[in-house]
Amino acid sequence: MNLAKYCLTSAAADPGKTALEVVGPGGKILEVHTFGALTRSVLSVAGGLAAAGLQAGDRVLLRIGHSSDFPLLFFGAIAGGFVPVPTSALLTSPETEAILKDCGASMVLHDGKTALPLSTDVPFLGPEGIDALKRSAPAGFADTGRNDPAFLIYTSGTSGAPKGVLHAHRTAAARAPMYRGWYGISSADRLLHAGAFNWTYTLGVGLMDPWANGATSIVYDGPRDPEIWPRILEASRASLFAAVPSLYRRILKYGEVSTGAFPALRHGLTAGEALAAALYRDWKERSGRELYEALGMSEISTYLSSGPDVPVKPGSPGKPQAGRKVAILKEGVDTGTNLAAPEETGLLAIHRDEPGLMLEYWNRPQETAAAFRGDWFLTGDRARRDEDGYYWYEGRSDDLMNAFGYRVAPEEVERVLAADPQVLEVAVTAVAARAGVSLITAFVVPRDRDSFDADRLAAHAGNALADYKRPKAYRVVDQLPRTPSGKVRRKALGKDRN
């Protein structure tokens, strides 16, 4: 199978129906792409990449912002049998360079607006080159297998270095349990997603799933202030809206939300970070709509959710979607399939037979092997299951932080901060600011407390880290809490008020 073909030419995908609609401020329609036109454009990109000399399996690094070019290039590369590597437009040049070197891309496609890697030993195609790709003679869909590599996406690793998560063409079809288990989607739906395209949440929920069901994907291109979203929802006639909980919170705070607002919206979808019970209740009371949560990760996308057939239990992400093999394993056990008892907190795991599971961590065989305990892939999340079969998220089993839906490794941030000469030691962790909101916070032991300049350190971080990775608060401390073996106790930092 070919992932792009599966999504764009399903039985529900009417060639004359709108597949992609780009809207601007106020909901003004900027672009309309039917399934037929979108498919032709995608196959033209595939043909252009092949004519440029790419071979099956070659990686293509995408440095594209939030525009219709992103899905055209992403699906075009997949259609041609190549492997796109989507990256956040927020990444700096050093961050992008690290990904380019790790993935070994044969080409970089960029929009002329994003920071570029420093290397010049691979071809770079900018806006003019991208326009030429879209005008190329169309190819056919590559005859790829379901287990062949389809796309490579980078996520924070526990070692502090971003690592590639390689997904197969089967990934798109493996998302089918979400269609009813989370969305309740049909070809009549119009889905608006608030996230950036590089994120697996957006790639799947905002593009793959609507198109595989013959629905319309709505992309907003404009200022992203929270108060604009109610107007965009209403003007675009979106029937489904997907965002992270923090955006729903900001919409309620700054936007005009009522039971009479955006009448076409059937319900909201949320993932990327835990949905606080209070936020769920506020949204439902103010909007009169349900808000269905899902729990997932880059390695598999969502697998637990509430939905039209699974009533919400506020505070719980829901139950395993139909057909998913999910378990909670006992903590403190290195091998075997010792299952945790009901209400016992353990390690959330997915069976290796799950077709949506990644192929591997790119060029990291040891990390790939370490992620499994027997036949179970360890998600890194801790959870418990109640007597009704609902799962309850109990935090991470590692030190990864959650910044507005993005997982961030503290070691990556610490390495950047430690390079500033005024820093003697530093540790980073997420600290609760208020209910449901945590901020990445840096705890700094300065070389000279009297001359330490937090603004200078923040500027240093801004030159090397994407905005979502940067600390939002800095605290000066005399020393970092450590274990007897000398390891920093990050969980103790959140309680340190020095």
C-alpha cells in the first residue's frame, strides 16, 4: 500500500469534493483544493522529486511553514516512495542542522522563511523550486509495501537529543480505530486543526484522517491569537475542531464562547497534554459541546480516547480504542508481562503487533530494543485503570517535559544554558504554575550571583532553542538537589522555592 494513495483515493474521496480549504483572518477563503486537484498536485510533486534524482527511500527534509505547500510536499514525497522529514518552523539553524545530519536527507525543501541548516552538501529547493515541483509531469503512486518507510518525524529523546521516529505506510490505515472511537467522523465533516503541520497530531488528525474519510480539512493561515478562533470556527463552518488543552483554555479566557457560538461545531477534540477536569467542565458549560480527549504519542499516535460511543469521565483520557492492545505493566519489573492490578499505577504499554506502532527509532537499534519489555512497547507514561475500564494518566516515568503539547527533554535545554559562561550548574524541569498549566523552569547556580543576568541567559537560549523549548522562568539557587550518587533530582526542583 501507499499512504498517500490510501488517504487521497479512498472510496469516500469524491474527486470533485473539497479536500483542503485554506482560510485567513475572519475565515476568508484563500484556497480550495478538491480531492482530484489535490491528488494531481501531489503526484506532480512525486514526479518532480523523481526527476530531480531522488531514489526510493531517500529522505527529504521539509522546512515549510503553515501553508498548503506543506501537505502537498509531505504527501508528494510519500506518493513517490520517498521519506519526508517534517520539522517545526520554530526550530533554529543549529537544531535543524542536527536533524539534517542525523536523518541523512538527500534534499531540503524550504519556503524561504524558515531557519535553514548550515550544511550545503545537499540540494536546497526554495520557493521557485517548489513551484517547479508542483508543475512537474505527474508520476503514479509508488508501489510501496505496507511496512516500507513512509515518513520520519523527530521527537525529544530521553538522552536529550531529538530522535527520529520512523513510520510505515501502514500507519494511515492503522488509524481507523480513531474514526469512531474518538471523532465520530464522516465524509460530511469539516475538520479544523489548530496545530502546526510538523506535529504528528496535526499530520494525522488534521490531514490523514479527514481525507481517508472523504471529509474536508480546514487550514487556518493567519495570526494565532486565542480570541480569533471562535470567529474562524464560525466562519469556516467547522463541524470538528482539534487543539491542545492549553488553547481551549486560552479561547475560553480571551474569546467569545457561548452555546450559540459557532453553530456548526458538533464537538471538540483534544490531545497532546492532559485535559484537566475543570477545563473540560468549563468548555462544556460555556460552549454546550462535548470535548473528547485522546492519549497518544509520536511513536503510535492516539490509542486511548473518549468519543461519541465512550462517555467522558472528566480527568480520564478514556478507554482503549476498539482493537487496540493496551496494558498497564507492573513497575520495578524488568522482564515479563506482569500486569498491574485494577487501580494500581504502572507503565502504560502497547503491544508490538499494533500496526500503528513505529518501525524503529532511526539509526538507534539499542534505544529501539530498550523501548520494549517482551512484546510490549513502553510508552514512558504511567497510568492506572479503574473498574469501568477507564485509564487515568499519572505522569511520565522519565524526565521529559510537556510544553503546550510538545515533549521536551530537559537535557537538551540544559546543554544550551550550561554553555553560557555565567552558569556554573543548571537543571530544568516543568513547574506547575496553576491548575493544568506547567512552565519550563530553569534552576541556575550562577558563577557569580551578584552579576547574574537572567535576561542575558534567556537571550542566549533564544538563539539556540525553538520557542516552545525555552524556559519561561529562571530561578537562582545555591545548589541543585542530588541523589547520593550525584544525579540531579529534577522532581525535587519543582518544590524548591529558593
